[in-house]
Amino acid sequence: MPPRPHFLVLTFPFQGHVAPALRLARRLLAAAPDALVTFSTTEVAHRRMFPAAKPDVGDSDSDFDGRLEFLPFSDGTEAGYVARSTATNPDAFNTYMASFHAAGARSVGGVLDALAARGRPVSRVVYSLLLPWAADVARDRGIPSALYWIQPVAVFAIYYHYFHGHAAVVHEHRHDPSFQVQLPGLAPQAVADLPSFLTVSTEPSDPLHSAFTTLRDLFETLDRERPRATVLVNTCQELERGALAAVGAHDVLPVGPVLPSASGDEDAGIYKPDDDAKYMDWLDAKPAGSVVYVAFGSLAGMAREQLEELLLGLEGTGMPYLCVIRKDVRAALSSEVGGAGTDQALAPLKNGVAVEWCDQVKVLSHAAVGCFVTHCGWNSVLESVATGVPMVCVPRVSDQRMNAQLVEREWRVGVRAQVTDQGIAGLLRAEELRRCVDEVMGDSEAAAEVRRMAGEWKRAVAEAMGEGGSSGRSLMAFVDGARCAV
Ligand code: UDP
């Protein structure tokens, strides 16, 4: 019998990276019934995904008969990176990344060697975007690798061209938000909409500077691949046809948007949802398309004034709303005002409910949800497009402004809110939120058109991901390539 293809899927320990990596892992298993997958993230994240497991030991998923195994690697720290600890220690992220890169590369090498010694050798390493060394670790052992890009291919194209001859023009105009940068094959982009890691984080003093250096290393790594680098992207041809044509140097395969498995339940994640009943029963009692769902992902913080304006704006819409305010955000708000913080701020909720974490895909799939107020993390955007829910975009850092542009201008499935200029997070005023919600949920012709487009894109994405669809074919091409090389 020929050896079975075995994919080692490696990911950075953030929820927005773990979720699409795990969804891809499950799709690889479904696409190739003989394949094995080992899923690997840091020990700290692994313990949060599997709290009952013994420390630092693997776990397996019985749904896949032992074909899916979870084996952590070490980032050299005891506690990992605590989201937004840069607020109190500006060096926190950059210090963490130095340890992550050094210890991670060593530890992943050990995982590959241990799997080979167990008679379960890896045939392809698939690594998400903040682990550029993974390709070198694999290559040293003669194993081919593929990058898994979990942002739009448009953003990949921007980074690619920035690191291939266009850094100087961006650097020169980095303080001029309206300056239009022209990159090959792409529409002109305002400096303000470029990924913030290319405009703000290029300064060595920036708290997220190592995101910039890591991405620089990543694009250098891809250039070292022979004959060409393989890049799987969590997008589909239909969503990003133009941008796909703008990166010819690598083999770019759109394989998304990956969603949770068919059971409808979200995969093991770093955060655990509140009791389903709390919000699903509440949603069940609401009319179709009437609820505003609000969530800003797994990392973004919120100042007290932002929360107050948000709740005021939501009450002002007159619509019922479901709002995610994470535990760590509540804790930060409480310490800000000496104890009573969030409870006090949440006390006036009349028309809505607040949860600490929910199963977002399940919520977006509920017929009662009529719009999604989002920070435009790429997973959130894809989940909203796939479920046909129009968006109100409140982008902040990284790729989020670019993602909002795709939502508003390219697919026309949402509107972008204007925020007042208070640092990078911005402040969304209550009145602006109310106006934007009306633009996607109201009675105007424009709002009806946004809802119609959301329905169209939902269908297009379902087709891409369905049997014989464009993303399914790309994934099969990748799996077949891995099989040939076994
Ligand atoms: N998410 C969730 N429940 C919540 C809030 C977010 O399941 O209450 C998930 C969401 O479905 C998405 C991920 O967390 O898959 C957030 O990723 P995204 O790229 O949108 O943003 P990030 O957290 O990376 O900023």
C-alpha cells in the first residue's frame, strides 16, 4: 500500500489563526479519506483548547478515527502571550515573538522528528502566517511546505509588492493617510487602508514591530522556495478574482472560505462559548432579520467611552441586539473604574443581551440576525459573507481596513462606519452606529440592495465550497500534489 499523505498543520496561538487552521485540517481529512493530519499550536493554546488533557501531551479527535491528532509545540514561555498586554508593557509582544521564533523552530523540528520516529512521517508542512521558520525547518528535513495565508489574497498581494520594490514609496508617504499607492495589478490604495503593519509598525519602537519583521521574513522565505512556493489562501476565486491575478510569482491556491464542520458546532477553540441556551433561545424568540449582532473578535480591546457609545447607539437603533463583550475586556474595564465598571455600563441594556463569547457561526446562521457590527477580522468577514449577513464595518488594525474595503466597495454587502480620530482604535459615536445600521437594515432602496447582494454572495461562496466548486478543486490539486510526493 502506498504511504498515506500526512499533513502537519502549524498555527500561531491566536483564535483568529487557530480557527481557520483547524477548519482547513478538517477539510484536508474530508478531501483525502486516507490522509492523516497532525494539528500543532503552542502548549499554552493547546491547554486552553483541551483543558482536560494532560499537560503538553497530544490529543486525538475520535470523529476522524485517530486521523486527526493534536500535538503542541513549545514557544519557550510558561504563559504565552496575553492579548493586549502591550497596554501595560509596550515590549510584551516583541519579547514574546523573539521567544516564539527561537523556541518554536526548535520544538517544531522535534515534533517532526518524533512523528518520523513513531512511523508517522510528515509529507507536507502547512503553516499559518506568523511562522516563517516552519518552511526552513521542513526543508532541512526534505519535507515540502505550504504557507496558509489567512487574510485576503488582496492583502497578500499588497505585502508581496511592498517587499518587492515598493517599500520606499509607502515609507515616504506613511504619514499621509490619503496618499494613493499604486501597486502592480491592484487598484490604487490610500495609505490609511494599507495593512497597519506596513505603515505604523515599521518603526522599531512600535509595540507590534515584530509583526512587520515576521512578515518580512515570511516573504523572504517564500522567495527561497524552489521551484515555486505554494500558498493556500482562505478565500475563493469568486470573491477575489482580480487580486489573485496580482500575485503571479507563487502558486496561489484559494481553498476557502473554510467554515466549521457540518455538525454546525464550532471546533475546539481557545475561548469557550457561554451556555448556548442563553443567546440561542433569545434569538429564537426574535423576528427574522431583526437582530443586530456585535462582536470585535478575539483580540481587540475597548475603552469605557467606546462601550458607552456602542450601547447608546444600539439602544438608539430600536432593534434587539446581541453583543459580545469578552471576559478580558470586562476585566480591563472594571479595573479602569475601580471595580463596578462593566456591570454599571451594562446595566442600562434594555433591548439587548451581552455575552462573553458565543459560537459566532451559529449566531450568524440564525435567521433572526439582520446585520453584523464587526471589526472586520478576516474570519468574521468570511463567516458573515458565507451566512449572507450584511455588515457594519468598524475596522481597526492589521488587514481590517482593507477587508472593510472589500465588504463595502467590492462586494457591496455592508457599509463602513466613520470613527473619530482617537488613536488607532477610533471611537464609533452612537449616532454614526445608528445611521450605519439603518443603511443595511432599514427601508431604503440602498439597504435592500445591500441585503440582496449579501444573498448573492452567500450563494456564490456556497458554490465555491460545494462539491466540484472552485475552492474544492484547488484543495484537491494540493492534496494530489502531496500524494505524488509521498
Ligand atoms: N468568535 C467567536 N465568538 C465570539 C467572537 C468571535 O466564535 O463571540 C470567533 C469568530 O467566529 C472568528 C474568530 O473568533 O472565527 C475571530 O477571528 P477574526 O479573524 O474575525 O478576528 P481576530 O480575533 O483575529 O481579531
